[in-house]
Amino acid sequence: MKLVPLGDRVVLKQLVAEETTKSGIVLPGQSKEKPQQAEVVAVGPGGTVDGKEVTMNVAVGNQVIYSKYAGTEVSLEDEEYIIVKQSDILAIIE
Amino acid sequence: MKLVPLGDRVVLKQLVAEETTKSGIVLPGQSKEKPQQAEVVAVGPGGTVDGKEVTMNVAVGNQVIYSKYAGTEVSLEDEEYIIVKQSDILAIIE
Amino acid sequence: MKLVPLGDRVVLKQLVAEETTKSGIVLPGQSKEKPQQAEVVAVGPGGTVDGKEVTMNVAVGNQVIYSKYAGTEVSLEDEEYIIVKQSDILAIIE
Amino acid sequence: MKLVPLGDRVVLKQLVAEETTKSGIVLPGQSKEKPQQAEVVAVGPGGTVDGKEVTMNVAVGNQVIYSKYAGTEVSLEDEEYIIVKQSDILAIIE
Amino acid sequence: MKLVPLGDRVVLKQLVAEETTKSGIVLPGQSKEKPQQAEVVAVGPGGTVDGKEVTMNVAVGNQVIYSKYAGTEVSLEDEEYIIVKQSDILAIIE
Amino acid sequence: MKLVPLGDRVVLKQLVAEETTKSGIVLPGQSKEKPQQAEVVAVGPGGTVDGKEVTMNVAVGNQVIYSKYAGTEVSLEDEEYIIVKQSDILAIIE
Amino acid sequence: MKLVPLGDRVVLKQLVAEETTKSGIVLPGQSKEKPQQAEVVAVGPGGTVDGKEVTMNVAVGNQVIYSKYAGTEVSLEDEEYIIVKQSDILAIIE
């Protein structure tokens, strides 16, 4: 099962950082706030959206910064995703 | 009696999951929250909507994720439907 | 006296269901909530509305679902009507 | 002195119903609520309004239903008028 | 010193009515409410305003009705003016 | 250091009136309210702004009336400026 | 790691002023309020944004004044950035 976004929508998955403590124990990063970084997992086809031509400029695998209050949280098969419009993606992290 | 949506509107029916308890009893899924998944039951013709050309990209039978606060709940012959604009459909589940 | 709607406006009349009790008495349906179903009683000419070309897709006699909070209630010769824009009509019931 | 409306504006005068009591006395109708019916007393030239071409479809003498919260009340020589945009006129009463 | 309005703006001066008491004394009209009548004292050139072509249809000396809550009050050399957009002028009084 | 405004923006400097008391002492005018008069100190290039072509109609040195609630106050090297869009300038004082 | 802004977005870094006390000690300027001055660190490609053609007029290294309430604060590798749309940049400081 996978999400196929429509129009100018992009499916994101928030990044979870692993963190190594000074004693060397690896802690999974859920407790660390990373509110706006995410990885692109699916990209809509673009085209005419609300009467305007949209070209998609992000690609699957891109790490991106997205607008904090944008998007809809969706859970599918126990995974959490965020679906945003491409215009809510502010920058790609390279 | 059936609903024939106008313009860029789409008639959805929320998915109800059946759930089998560990003892094997099948429980109908009404108590399980699945707020944003629905199946497409009718699709409007698209065309010029609010002065903009809209092409319909969903089809009857598609399972979709739609925007939580969008749409109008409608009941017809004891069935509950949600009528949304296609732009409120975020993604198709494949 | 009749209402001739302008532009993309449509005059609706809410449907009143008759209901037969188990004892066979017919009760007029005013007490039964049917908030969004109505019959089209007059259709505007469409044309250029707010700078956009509108084609009318509903016809007198259609039973329709309209958006709950849309429209203006009007009373004329002791009859109650609702005047909506065609875009507030979500679907035709067939 | 008369009001010459600009653009897509229309000058209305609310209708006042005369009412005959059972004893035959004619009461002028000011106390009777008729909030949305009015007669057209002047019609603007239409043309380009806010960048959009507007054709005027009402004429002086038309009795119309207008949107309850629209328009500006104006008094001129002790007469009360309402100036609305044509798009606030919902229907003509014929 | 004079005000030269830009774009589709119009400079208005509120009309002050003189009122003659029964004893024949002329009272200047400041205490009489005339909130929406004004005389045009300067008219902008029109042209492209906010991407739309605007033609000016009022002239210096016109007495007009303007929208009550529109405009900016400006005082210049102890005179009070109101600067409105032409679209806030509802009608010319002839 | 100087401010070079972008697009349809204009840099203004509020006018400070000098006032001579009856005894002949010149008081700098900071205490006198002149909220909407300002002098143009820099003018953006205009061009396409938000998809619309804007021609600049004010020039450095113009004294202007601007909209009271418009603009952003900016301080640079202990001088206070207001940056407004040209459309917030209502009139030139000549 | 660097931020590559999309569309008409610009990545800014707020300016921190150094301040020398009278006794000659240099104090880093974090305590000094400079809310609206920033340096451009990355510029999006422009192009069609929300159906409108946008040309980028700022360049990396420009010192700019930006609109106080605009933009999204982003932190990347312990550096704080602000991502704004170019239209939120009011002026370049030269």
C-alpha cells in the first residue's frame, strides 16, 4: 500500500535523528524536536492546479524544510506521513 | 436513488474496517477511528469550475485520503456520504 | 408572482417528506429534518458572473443536495424559498 | 435631485405594503417587515467594474429580492434608498 | 497647497448644510449629520490600478454619495478632506 | 548607507514641522501630530509585482499623504523611515 | 549541509552587531535588537510561483530589510535562518 499524491501535493516523512550519548548508547531520536525537516517519499504529477500550471521541483529522497503549520498528517499501516502542497516546501537541504 | 455530483465534486464513502478479535469474533469497525480514508463512489464531470478548467483525476472505486475539515456530510437512504471538491483529495492509496 | 433568478442563481424549495405512521395516518413532514435536499424551481440564465463564464447544469424539477450554510431564505406569497448560487449545489439526486 | 449610480450599482427603494384592517381602515405598511423586497429606481451603466465586464440585467421599475446584509442605506430629501451592487440582487419578482 | 490623488483615488470634501431657523437666523450646518454626501475636489488619473484598467467617471464639482466606512480622513491647512477610491463612490447626486 | 526599495516599494520620511511660538521661540515639531504626511526619499523600480505591472508615479522629494495603517517602520543609522507600497500613497501634496 | 530555497524564497541570516563599550571592550551584539536587518545567504530560482512569473532581484551577500512578521525560522546545524518570500524583502541596504 502506498500514497500516490494528486496535483501539486507531496508526501513527506519526518526525519528521526539517532543520537549517541557520551557513554556510546544509541538513543532513537523521537524525543528530539525536529519539527520542520522531512524526507520526500512521493511527489504528485503537478500540472494545472487551481487553474495555474505547477512544475514539481522536488524529488523522492530529497530532504526538505517545510512550513510548520502546513500539511495534513496521515497515518497508513502504522506509518505517519505529512501531505503538503509543494508551495509549503521552503527549501531543500543539500 | 444515487448522487450525481456537479463540477469538480466527488462523492466519498468512509471506509469501515472490520476487525477480528484475538478470540476470533469479527467486530464491525464503526468504533475504530479512520477519519480520512474513503472510497470514491461518484465523480463529477469536471470542466470549467469557478472560471478554471478542472480535469478529474480520481475514479470510482479509488481509495483516497481527503482533507479532514473538507466536505459536506450528506445522508441519503440511510447511507452517509461526504461530498468534497477534488482539490480536497490529497492522495490515492494504491 | 414568481422569482426569476439572476446570473448563476438558482431558486430552491425544500422537500417536505410525508410519513405514514404504523397506524396508517399520513403525517405531513415538517417536523422531519431534511436540511439539504431541495427541488429546483427556477434557474438563472448563467453567462458572465463575476467575470467568469458560468454554464447552468441544473434544471427545474431536479432534486438536489445543497451546501448547508449557503443561500438566502426568501418568502413570497407565504411560500419559503432558498436562493443559492449554482456552485452551492453539490449533487443532483437521481 | 436624483441619485445616478456608478458602475454596477443599483438604487433600490424598499416596498411598503398597504394593509387593510378588518374594519376597512387602510394602514400604511411601515410596521410590516419586508426586509428583502425593493423596487429598482436607478441602474448604473455597468461596464468594466473591478477589471471585469458587467452587463446590467435589471431595469427601473423591476421588483427585486436583494441580499439582506448587502448595500448602503442613503437618505436624500427625506426619502430612504438602498444602493447595492447588481450582484447583490438575487432575483426579479414577476 | 493642494492634494493630487494617485491612481483611482478621489479627494472629497464633506458638504456642510446651512440651515435657517424659524426666526430667520442662518446656522452653519456642522451639527447636522450628513455622513455620506461630499463634493469631489480632485480626481486621480485612473489607468492601471492593481493590474486593472480604471476609467474615472466622476469630475471635480460632482456631488456624490460615498461608502460610509471607506476612505482616509486627511487634514491639510486646516481643511478636512476624505480620500476614497472611485469604487467607494456609490452614486452622483444630480 | 541608504535604503534601495524593491518592486513597488517607496521609502518615506515623516515630515517634522517647526513651529514658532508667539514669543518667537522656534520649537522643533516632534510634539505636533502629523501622522500621514511624509517626504519620498527613495522609490523602487516598479515592474512586475505580484504578477501585475506597476509604474511608479511618485518621485524623490515629493511630499505625500499615505495610508495611516500601511507600511513598515524601519530605523537605519538613527533615522526613522517608513517603507510603503506605492498603492498606500493616496495623494501628492503640491 | 546547506539550504537551497525553492521558487521565490530567500534564506536570510540575521545580522549581529558588535558593539564597543566606552572602555574599549567589544561586546557581541546578541542583546541588541535588530529585528529586521539580515544578510541574504541563498536565493531561490524564481520562475513561475503561484501562477505568476517572479524575477529574483536580491543576491547572496545583500544586506536587506525584511517585513517583521514574515518568514519561517529554521535551524540547521545550530545556525538560525529565516526563509522569506522575496516579496517580504522591503529594501536592500547599500
